[in-house]
Amino acid sequence: MTLRLGVLISGRGSNLQALIDACEAPDYPASIALVVSNRSDAAGLDRAEQAGLKTTVVDHRDFGDAQAFAREIDTRLREANVQLVCLAGFMRIIANEFVDAWADRLINIHPSLLPAFPGLKVHERALAAGVRISGCTVHFVRPEVDSGPIILQSAVPVLPKDTPDTLAARILTKEHQCYPNAVRLIAEGRVKIDGDRTVIDDEKGYLTAADCP
Ligand code: GAR
């Protein structure tokens, strides 16, 4: 039995693709049960369909408020027997009711080393702050935006000639490794939440392997 994932997207879906690719390995302990997009034109939907995955669109504009929108997503995830929800470039703030209902079964990837630079315009702000290192974070979701117990992070250098786009691209390659690795750790039952942080049973050396996280 593999852990059934629900992946929520809004656009390009390259992190979704990384999860699709990971799930194709025979020994990967998770599978994608449903891809949900809030936009019908999200390129990630094509990736999901190409991979033969079940997709559904829940357009936020069809709902009077954020709670009703989140309730519909919740219904579709439950209908698909989803066990872990992965936000992958899902660009809507999700109602607290949903975050509470899926507490400890809802994770997100963010393109900075949280708690630095939560929110939007992440790379612009990292460059403006003159940081020398940035990266990505996979974390459990809590109601405050881009907060919650950190599962994995991966760092990249910030180079003198970086623009927001070059920095984003360097971080994105790390995101594509980190997200499947974090899901694997959870699916293998190696991630325990301890208050505001997680403790990882790293018997297999994922955290110390040269190319990982
Ligand atoms: C990724 O860089 C992801 O970290 C970011 O959006 C991009 C989605 O790309 N997410 C956030 O900023 C959420 N706070 P993708 O659609 O190609 O996976």
C-alpha cells in the first residue's frame, strides 16, 4: 500500500512533475490519487493528464468565500481517499478550517529558507536583503502563511549577478529533489512532529547523502 497523495496546483506544475516522476519508481512509497487545480488553464493539469492521473478543477471564482472554496477541495480530496495533501505552487491562501482539518497531513514547498522570506516576491526580497544563501523548504502547513514544522530544506548560493529569475531557477532544481524526498520520509513514517519542529528518523541517511536533500 502506498500513501495516497492529493496535489494542489495553480500553474506550471514542475514540482507536481517531480512527484509524478518519483511515484513512477517501483519502490516509491506514495502515489498520486488526485491533482486539484484552481485554474483550468494550469499547465500542470496537462502534465497530470499525460501521466494518466485523475484531475479536477475547483475555481476559486465560483465560490463566495475562501471557506466554501476550501470545503469543495476538501470534499474532492476525501472522495479520492487522499491521505496526504501536497501544495505544489498552489497560489491561493487556504481557509484555516481546511488547515485544521488536514493538520499534520498537509505540506507545502516554498522557495526560500523559511522562516526567511515567507509570502510573495521571495527572490526579489532575498536579493534586496543581500543574503548569500537561499534555498527551499518543505514544511507542514499551519494557519500563518508559509509557517509550520520544517521537514527538509536545501540551500543554494546567491551569486553576485543573480536576478530573481536566475535565483528562482537554481532553487527550483533543489525543490524538485526536496519535495519527493520529504514525501518519501513521511510515507515511510520517519517524520515525527514535535511542537514547532519535526524530528526525522534518518536511518537511511537521506539527510546526509551528498546529493540530498
Ligand atoms: C515553486 O517555486 C514553489 O516553491 C512556489 O511556486 C513555484 C511553483 O512552481 N510556491 C510558492 O511560492 C508558495 N508560497 P511549479 O508550479 O513549477 O511547481
